[in-house]
Amino acid sequence: MSTAPRPQLVVMKFGGTSVEDAAAIRRTAAVVRSRRDKGLEAIVVVSAMAKVTDQLLAAAAAAGIGDKAGALALSARLRSRHLETAADLVKPPALSILLNHIQHDFDALDDLLRGIAAVGELTPRTTDLVVSFGERLSSQIVAAAFDANGLNGTHLDARLCVITDDSYGKAIPQEALIEQRMKQHALPLVEQGLTPVMGGFIASNEAGITTTLGRGGSDFSAALVGGALHAGAIEIWTDVNGIMTTDPRICPDALRVKTISFEEAAELAYFGAKVLHPATILPAVQKNIPVWVLNSRNAANEGTRISAVAPPCRSPFKSIAVKKKLTIVDIVASRMLMSHGYLKAVFDVFDKHKVAIDMVSTSEVSISVTVDTSDRLPLIAEDLSKIADVKYESNKALICLVGEDIRGHSGIAGKVFTAVEHVNVRMISQGASEINMSFMIEEDDAAEAIQSLHRTFFADPDANIFDLDARANTTGAPPVSASASVVVQ
């Protein structure tokens, strides 16, 4: 079922730090008001309040080992936090209605935790139900706060609209059904002049059973909503000014990237940049919807625009990302000597254990791969030992340089590896992508390598692509947690 494009509609996603307390929610309301004052329609997607998902997972784990008291204590602290935040934002008589909803949800959560503790078993399906309470509660509080501030806020349970399969923990969206449900449930609210507020990350299957899209899935939710309604833009509001040339905790002179292509942003997202969930890009690419990464603590900042095509710049690279805590697995053929079917046999082992591979390097008789998990490696090594000799090394870091048409810059590899000649490079990858050059080094060498690369490639930045004032751009907000390619404000 198709939906006519709505260029005046903006889908705004706010992360956990943008709704972490009453002050943050007021800032969020001001940002949404700025869009409504420009005559735009808005659908808002919110994460759980900061740290709530972790605490819900801890409560579920405690219940799963029979620690009912510990689980309920965690729930009680969360109950107090949500009630206090609601009371700070909403006045009577609307407050009593909101408090009743919050109390009802926490009563249901406590009953669920008691049930888990009674049976002593925590399943993926039950885990999804427990963690769903974070977004369910935050979206109700934000909707009520919007309504109290004249924004016509209304709560819309995301589970009515975001439909997935039964893969609990990381469910796969059913996009045709999502488009149908958004047209059925969300569009009438927008057309009435209301501001629907949905929880990100949470969804349901066709039977109405709660599922989740996996950690970081609120970005994905926003993209699915924007794609379903052919929105004019998708805005990802975080606590950072956008995508940066690298992590400013490593390079204080990092610059904000003004504009970047979908492909470049997707590469950065996969290889360590936590500003965006990697899957966020796909629904936007499919509908050619621009994505903005913006700072709710510094709403005046232009952020980073992600679009189908970004203008070229003097530097071959836009950003440097790092992915840490990786392991290199060396697989040397012992008997089959790279015979027909050998590569398939190797990769089938990783597929069997559901372990994704980041980088691959091959020679005549050996294969080296990198993975970001180690708990399953003994089992993987046991299976691989039937066809090869296996060893693995942990504590590695993958450095990823992303930019358009890297192959078109002659001598670029020599310039990269001259910049990092003081560190030991274990693996190299370039040929698979025109926009990504990656290599593996020791984790302890990552900061030094990134600093050297940044000096080499961003000493003369292009003012059309990079924010030359980013080094001095501060908001006065306290430092926040960030990863590669984000600015810490």
C-alpha cells in the first residue's frame, strides 16, 4: 500500500539523553515547537530515559536467577524516577491521569518480574517485554508534557504500527505492514493537528506480541516511520553536534562534517560511529529522504545532513572511525588446501554460530577474519579445527577511513600507511569498497594512529564540507558518552 509523499512532515527522533529528565524533555518540547512554528507536521519518536534500558535488563536478569527482591528494587527506583519526572512536567488534572498510567505500567512490570523469578527462566520473548516498558513509559510522559505545553501531544503505542517477525531481541520489520498501520493509526492524528509521540525500539509481531528492534533501534524506528509516510526529513536528535571527522576525545581539533552521503554514513555507522544505528540509513535511502543528525542541547547548530549524494571535497576522506574489542581469527588450511568449497565451509561455521565478520584477508592457504565477539570463539575454533588449524588474537582495533572515490586518489594508500608507519598493521582492506579503507592494529595503538591520520588528512580542511569553527564550538553542557565520529559537548 503506497502513501503519498508528505514533504511537510518531519519525523523527529530523540535519544535517551534528550528525554532523561524534566529539563531535557522541556528542551525537546522547545525543539518540536520550532518545527511546528514553521508550519511543519511532526511525528516524534523517543527512546527510553537515559540508562533505563540497562536497568530494565538488570531487573530481568535478576528475576531470571530467582532474585525477586533485587528485581523489584530496581523497578521501584525506576518507578520513583518516572513519577517524579511526570510530576515536574504536567499539572492537574492531566497529571492524575498520567500518574495512573505510570503506576499501572509499573504494576504490570512488577507482576512480570515476579513471574520470571517464579519460573527461574528468562526467554528472549520475555526480555523484549521487560525492556519495552522503558519506551512505553517515556513516550507517555513526553506526550503529556507536549500537550501541557500547547503542542497537542498525543501518545501512540508504537506496537500498533511497527510490525515485525518473531525474531525476539532483534526483530525484522515488515515494511508493507508498517506503511499500512502508519496510514491507519498515525496519519489521522497528524491530519487533526496533533503531535503523535511514539516509543522507538519497540514493536510487535502480527499476533500483537511485543518485540524489539535491538539496541539502538530507536533510530531504526524513526527511519521506518519516515519511510512509511514518505516524510520530508528524518531528524536524529542526540547530545552531539553531528558526525565529526573523528572522535574529539582522541583529537580535540576534530571538525563537524556538514554533509555526507548515505553510503559514507552507513560505513561509519557500521565501523564504530555510534551517532547512527547502521540500519537507519536503509529506509531513508530507499525513499531518498534526507537524514539530519542534530544536537538537542544546541538546537541552533546546523548538525550533519545525510543525503543520497554529497558534494566532493579536497580531502579524500570525510571521517575516521574506530571499532575496538575485535579479534583476529587466523585459519590455515591443514588438509583441504583451499580446495573447492573450502571458503564456503569456513564461512558456514561463522554463520552457524551467528557471528558476523568485519574484515577478510586471504592467501593461498590461509584466511584471516575479524569478529567483534569472543564468547563463541572456542566453539567456532572447535568446528574449524576439522578442516584447518586455527588461532586467534584479541584486543585489536579496526581503523576505518571513509570518503568518496578513494580509488580515484592516486598514492592514497602510501599516504595512509606513511602516517601510521610507527604502528604494526595486521590486516588491510580496500578493494571491496570505493569509499572505505580499513586496517587492523593493536587496540593500544588506536589513539596514536588516529591522531596521526587526522593531522595528515584534515590539516587543510574544506570549508564547504567541514565546520572550521567546530573546535571552539561548545554548549556549556556536561560531557556525554560518545564513540567514534561524534563530538563530545
